Amino acid sequence: MDGILSDEPDSPPLPPEAEAFLRHLAEQKRYSARTVRNYRQALERFTAWLRGQPGSLHPLMVSSRHVRRYLMELQTVYERRTSNLHLSALRSFYRYQLRLGKIEASPLAGISGPKLEKKLPKFLTEKQIALLLAGPKRLLENEAIEPFTALRDRLVMELLYGGGFRVSELSDLNYGTFDEQSGVARIRGKGGKERLCPVGEVALECLKMFRAQFARHSGPQDPVLITEQGRRLSVRRIQLMLKRYLDLADLPHDLTPHKIRHSYATHLLDNGADLRLVQELLGHASLSTTQIYTHVSVARLKDMHRRAHPRA
């Protein structure tokens, strides 16, 4: 079939309009490098598909009929969630072209992606979090790790849980991010949106100890989380480190750093925090994104009621 999607398509040069759009995302919208890369991949795949169509279509010349056909083929290659992400990238691209006056109407108008199954986010209980956070101390007492690694790893997890950071935000933390007197970090999250995150007394004390004992440089632009060589700790290193402590605490390996963020939000709501406050702390643009954590809390309440009430 002409234009059928392959698993590994060639990456043709993008048209100037697409390159300008990606620069707009990076420079004006301040999207993360990862998001811009994902949008680029979506546009590259769509461009490759268009060039396989009769007449080798230009992206600004497509109709909704082309988009619907593309979406059908996209779903033969990707899961629904990934198909929706590609569709979202295209929707954003055409919205930008519409705003510039390059097209009269978006070819994605009225087109919706495949429906997703709503899944409640996985999270750790407060008891499981305590087991996880105790891991570095256990290894240090058994002389399985050095004091630097024990305190650094504890700091990573205390900040993840105490501040509810995304793992990329955690990796990017500099000493200038923190006001140590107030115990608040100023975070620049998705879309360049800034928010204030209290990290809690335990995490802040851990930060002060690590800075005093092991920070080679602690100026405003110096990274908080570092390797033994003094380089910034990468997202990948944080992910691998967490797996080590999950294994030590006999917890599932699929509990990624983002699941710690889920735990942070769930525990705040379980203990009476206001939903809009949690939205601000997480940096969610929409309250509906945060509301999934209320579903988690309600599910736990119903489960407790079912197990404990004689009429349940």
C-alpha cells in the first residue's frame, strides 16, 4: 500500500514551515528538549507518509481525509497513547500555521484520536515510601556503599517525595533554585511555567548536609545532585538508582521516579490538602489533570469500606 507506515521510516528533511514551528516551541514556548524531539519525530513520520502518497503531498496541502487515513495507518504501528501523542503534535503544528495565516482551516478540525483506557496512577503507600527512603542508610550500615553515595541517594529520594518534582526537574536543580531559609524551590516546569515547591524540613536538612559535606561547588548555577566526579546527575542515573532501592525494599521495579510524584500527590490529598493547591504544587495547567488523584483516594476509601464494613 502506498504510504504505509513502517516501524523505522526514513527521516526526510522537514519543510521550512515545520522547522520554524519547532524553533517556536523551543525558543518562544520554551518546551523541553524532549518534547521538541518528540514533536520532530511526529512531523518526520507524517512528512515521510505524505511523500509516499500520490503527488507527494506538502504538509500545508493536506485535507482532513488525508489525516484520517494517516491516523488509521498510525494505529497499525503504535499503541493508542502514542498515536494520540503524534496527533497532538500535528494538531499543534496546524494550529500554529493557522495563526500565521498559512492555512485557512486546520485539517485536524473535528478529528479525535483513539479513546484511551483511563488508568489510575500507581503509587506507594506511606509505609512503602518509608522503606524506600531507608534504603541508603541500610546499605551504608552494611558498608555496601560510600557515605557520599548514601547521602546523595537519600537526597534524591527525599527531594522526589518531598517536592513532587518531575525527574527532569530534579536533575536540573541548581543551588540557586533553593531558598534555604524558607525551604522552597523555584522550579521551571513544562512550557517554561514557573512554580514554587516547598520540599519539607527533612529534605531541606538532607540538602544542607550534602552541601556541607560533599558539594565541590555550590554557587547559584552549580548542580545539586552530582556524580562522584562532580558532574550533574542525569535522569537515566536517577532512574537506575531508584531501581536499586526498589529492589532493596522488595517493591516492584516498574515504580519509576514519576510514581514517587504520584505518591506525593496522593498522600497530600489523603491528608487533607486542597485539590487546587496540589495542582499548583504539581505544576499542572489544568485541574482535570490533578483530579485523577482524587480518584485514587476515593478508590482507597471504597476498598477500605468494602473490607471493613459488615454491610459492604
